[in-house]
Amino acid sequence: MARDYVRDQSRTRKRQPAASRRQPAPPRTNPWRWYGAGVATGVFLSLLLYLGTLPPAGEAGPAADGTGTASEMTAPKPRFDFYTLLPEQTLAVEVEPAEVARPRSTTTGSETYLLQAGSFRQREDADRRRAELLLLGLEPRVEASATENGRWFRVYLGPFQSHAGMSKARGLTTAQDIETLLLKRDSP
């Protein structure tokens, strides 16, 4: 009886259609193998192309057919004649000596130094820079000037009669990250 029961169960079990059964996937190939095969094929084809462009082994160039001579085949040696020609040449040049201006001495006191601590379009910006310089113990002044580019307000320090005084003021402004422009003016 147990046999009949097993047979009945096997008959009642539904069979799966053939299309839904999964077949094992084919083994995957490594993509690096394909890359390597492509590179190797490219190298091989390049070698064949190079060998196809080489002249046949029997040809040795123009001398092989008998039309060229051995002297045509060797490159001429370069000649360097300038070693002998240059010492023999002379060149006549008439040059008048230039007049050299002698530099003026800075110790005579004929020059005054100014430091420009900024050039601003707005008066408020120039006054702000002037206040920064006053806090450093310097004596700045603001001068307005009209140019073709508009009105500018320039902040000046000085005039300084000596280079040492100007250097001291410039050192103070540099310590505060204020860039200055050195201007020299002749004293009247």
C-alpha cells in the first residue's frame, strides 16, 4: 500500500516545463586575456608591416646597380675654416665714446624722499589708511588729484630729508602689511 501512495504522489506532482529549467552558465573568461590577445595580435601585425617595408636582402642601395661610385656613397667631411679665417680678418669700427652721466650724490641733501602708502578712489578709504598710519606714529597727508581716469586720493608720508628716516618709516609700514611706493623728488 505504501507503494501505491508513493506512485499517486508522483503522478500528482506537476512537471516543470523544459524552458524553465536552468542550464548551468558557461564559465566566464577573464577580460585581461582578451586584452592581452589584442595587444599580442597588434604587435605581431606591426612586425609583419615593418618587415614588409624593408628592402630585399639582395639590394644594398645605389652602389648595387653600378651607377653610384664609392666617393658618392661616403658623406663629405665638414670643413671648419673659420679657425684660420677669423684671425686674418680685421674689422674697422669707428665709435665715439658715449657721454656717461655721473650719478648725483644722495648725501648732498638735494633730494627728498616720499612714500606713497596708497591710492584710493574713495576719500573714506584714504582717510582709513591715514588713520592706520597715524596709529604708527607717522605723519601722513592725503592729496586729491584729478586724472583722465577720474579722481584719486593718494596717501603720502614725508618728505624725508634722509634715507635713514625714510627707511625707518618704510619698516614700520611693512611690519603692518602696508605696501609703500618710494618716490624721489628734487628739492628746489
